[in-house]
Amino acid sequence: MPTVPSAHPAEDTAQTATTAPGTDIAALLERGRTLSTPVLRAAVDRLAAPMDTVAAYHFGWIDAEGNPAEGDGGKAVRPALALLSAEAAGAAPEVGVPGAVAVELVHNFSLLHDDLMDGDEQRRHRDTVWKVHGPAQAILVGDALFALAGEILLELGTVEAGRATRRLTTATRKLIDGQAQDISYEHRERVTVEECLEMEGNKTGALLACAVSIGAVLGGADDRTADTLEAYGYHLGLAFQAVDDLLGIWGDPVATGKQTWSDLRQRKKSLPVVAALAAGGPASERLAELLAADAKSNDFDSFSEEEFAVRAALIEEAGGREWTAQEARRQHTVAVEALGRVDMPETVRAQLTALADFVVVRKR
């Protein structure tokens, strides 16, 4: 197993692109949020009651009592990518807005269902929808958001909209494949690194790949350009998920909004775990013994913080934390290299590079 110097990939080099004009990450994310949110709200308003209210709670627009709120609506990376995608094809950023909204609807469909399947009670520092409104509403609202995504695109009535919809539905199917793989791996004693990367490529990479190509397609880009942008998004997704896996074990709950050791509590076969088990050596063998016993335990939910800390320490000792950090950096490099194969304005290239840097050095 390769070793790396730091568990915080790209921290020493990630800011190289952000000094160029127009690469203010906060501004890029805010632009995506500002342009897409009104269209997203209008789409949610189409839902029948009480689904419209439940969706509004999920997006952070209201609190559990229905009062207006300014909740954390997420990082808005996907909308930002969709708008930049349109600009990469020479179109105005507004051309990418329907794609940004459609991708955001699919992303939140998956979050609603995933929270229920994983038993997560917190997201973005608030109780999850199933916890507040019940499992049935979480399922129904998730389904409704997925349907809205296709509706928003097809209403454009253009050839480009049809092409964009095909890419979105393919990405959604892969996302669902990835979730199914993730769940099945929780019940397996061993998962290979290759299987884990395939699962994460489906679960996270596919939709980010779609986000960074859908605006270009709506802007009239050919398939070669869209496919190359998808390659950037796919590898960016793998980098994003590798960082997410690190945060899922060692992230600060104040920043992540989740419990300490959240992925260990859910018995997830995430990259640090899988890499540690594949490494061999005393720490790897001890970890394998503990996880095998955990799988058979009837009182796993009552484990103490110390017991989870022991497992996290063994993962780190076996090299799983360092390997995952290195993999995040490697996928980041592959993603940025793909941008060199697309003819686009240099300002847009710098912005896409800066967003890739942001994904790898984020803290939540």
C-alpha cells in the first residue's frame, strides 16, 4: 500500500489556481445558489401538500414548525459546476440553470432516501426529514423531486434538453446502483478496494459528472466535449467521496453536522476501512477481527465512544487514512488533467480547477 505525507490531500498546493482573477470559490458557489434557488423553489411549489412543505423543510427554507428559516442548504457545488459547464461551451451561465436545478433535485432525492436507509437522524445540523415528518413522507418527497428533475428539463422542448435528460437519467440509475452496492457491502465481511471505488464512482461520481456536462449540453456542446467534461466530474466525484470518507470517520461533528465516527456506526465499508483491511499487518488483522465480531454483535448500537475510537485508530495505524488521502489527491489530479482536453475560456478552466481544489480541501 502506498504511503503519503499527509492525511489532508492537496492542502499544500490546492490554492494555486484560486489566485487567478474570477476564481473566488465563495462567489462561484453563491452565483450557483442565487441563480438556481428561485427556479428550485418554483419547482418545489408544484408539489401537492404536504410534500411541498416537507421539501421546503429539507432544503432549509422553513423550520420544523413551518416558520421561515435560513438553514444550511448545502455547499451548492453541483449548481456551480452546471453554470460553469454552460460557460465552457461558450454559452451564458443562465443557460445551465435548468440543468443545475435538475441535478440538485436528483441529488436531494438521493439524500432523502439515503438518510432513511442509513438511519441518519441529522443532516446539515438539523433533524432529517424522516425523523421529523416520518419515513413515508421522506420516500414520497424523494420520488417527487426525482420526477420534477426530468420535468424541468423536458419543458425546455429542445433537442439539447432531450440530450441533457438522457445524461441525467443515466447518472441517476448509476447513483441508485451505487447506493445498492453501498448497502450490500455493509453486510459483507470483505470488500475490495476496486469494488469500493466502483461503488463510489456510481454513488457520487456519476451525478457530479452529469452536473459538469449538463450545462454544456444545454449550451449546444457536442458529445465529445460533454464526455470529457464528464470525465473531469467523475474523477472529481471520486476525490469528493474520498474526502467525505475521511470526514465520515475523523470529521469534526461541529463542521459535518453528523455524529462522531458516523461511518463506523453505520458499519460502512468506506475507502479508509477497505484500504486498511487490504493492507495486511497486525493492525489490519486486529481490525478485521473486530469488524467480524461487530457484524455478529446484537448490541453494536450500544458501543461506547472508546470502542469506536479503537477501530478508527486501527484504521489509521494500518494505513487506511493515509491511503485514502492519497487517493483523493490522485483523483483530483486526473480530474484537472481532463480539463486540458477541452477548448474553453481560460477563466472558466481556472474556475473549474479552483472548484476541484475546494472539493479536496473542504472540512465538511
